[in-house]
Amino acid sequence: MTIAGELKALANPKRAFELQRFFKTAKGQYGEGDVFLGLTVPEVRQIAGKHKNLSLIEIGKLTSSKFHEFRLCGLVILTLQFKASKERSEQKKLFDFYLKQAKAGYVNNWDLVDTSAYKLLGVYLRDTVQDEHKILKTLKR
């Protein structure tokens, strides 16, 4: 089964409805347009762990999805890969990919930022960049 199939198999419409209200997805609200399947974070993390070696192309498909849990799963996989990477060049590649996804609007809700930014963006900036504030300001909305 594909990663998308695994995520969709755990869909819970009642919980999805509750999450859409909680994450303020109605017109004019900060999470406008986000679509939820109704998975829990532990469910998403479990699936992400099974697919931690996914290619960046496939992660990009997840992080650009209309489904919030797909984007969450992609970001969790990205953080797992970053944590496991030992080469600075590999970390830079993952960092650049994350920035691209964030600037494209795919890291669009507080929970996605809270799950991923400090584990990848924060660590990379802390360890490698002299003027991290310049990069962080580019993410400001």
C-alpha cells in the first residue's frame, strides 16, 4: 500500500470535522482551506517512521497535498531524514527543500511549524549560519 493509501485508510470523518473547526479552516480564518482526514499525530508519525527513506520528490508530493495530514507526514519524514543525516551537504539539501516548501505556503499552520521548524530549520541555522535572522525574516508573512 502506498503512503497515501495508508494515511487515507485511517481517515476519520468525525474527527476531521472537529479538526477543521479547531484549526480554523473556514473562509477568512488563518487555516482557510485546509482539508483534514481526521488522523491523530501518533498515527501520522507511525506511518512516517515506516517511510523515513522516502525520496524528496515523494516528500514533495506529500508536503504539497491538499490534505493536512499528508503535509504533516512529509514534514515528519523530512525531520527524521535531517536528524539521521551526518553530512552537512545532505542537511543543506533538506534545509533548502524545507525553505522552499515553507515559502510555497505548504507549511501553513502552527502545528506543522511546531512539528518541524525547530528540528530542522532551527538546528541547521544554529549550527551553520552566521546571520540566521536574515533567513528567518524571509519567512515572515
